[in-house]
Amino acid sequence: MKYYLLTAIAFISLALGLIGIVLPVLPTTPFVLLSAGIFSVSSPERARKLENSRIFGSYLRHWRTRQGVPLRVKVRAIIVLWAGLILSMILAQSKIVSIILPIIGISVTLHLVLIKTFKEEQPDEILETETTDSQDITGIS
């Protein structure tokens, strides 16, 4: 019974994390982390699959290694956040919503900006590193 309950909670949390990818006011990472933690207890195989998944794997790897979030992910998240908030304000046409949503947007944007940024190596940087390494090996300066 415990297995089924934990598995159900993990899948619900994972579904909320998936919704959070497209719904800007719902956080993705905490739900994915909760799912991974529960799966590690109830089904280690599912935990491994989640960590290797194309959609959620990066959330878990960046959290576990404390490398930070790639800049492109931050930029995409901020764009989707504000697009969703502006659309919500237009559709709601409410003064209170038009006051609350920008406050939420500014708070989430500040949070994203303040998170450590993971610097991904560009192909040119990798090539330069390989060239430098090969020169050191051959003794050529």
C-alpha cells in the first residue's frame, strides 16, 4: 500500500512540475525534486529514469551539482513567464489581477536572475581548449 501511495504522490508532483514548465506561476523544480525524492524511496528505477529524462533530467542535474541554471533556460523562463502573465492580465481584465500579477512577475524574475548562472562551453571555447591542450602535449607554444 505504501508503494502505491508514494508512487501516486510522485506522479502527481511530476505532473505539477510538467504543468509548471508552461504555466509561469507554478514552479517546476520543487515538484520535480519532490518526485525524484519519492521515487528514490518507492522505485529507484523510476528515479533513474527521471534523472535521465530529456525533459526533467537537467533540472535534477543542475540542482544536485549546484552548477546553476543555463542562461538560455533563464531567458526562456522569463520570456514565458511574462508572456503568460500579460496574457492572463488581458484575459482577466481586472484591476486587482493587473496589480498582483506584475508583483508576482517581478518577484519570480528577480529570483531567476539571482540564481547562479551555469556557463555552458561554446564550441569555439571547446576547440580552443583542445588546441591549447594538444600544444602543451607536443611542447609547441
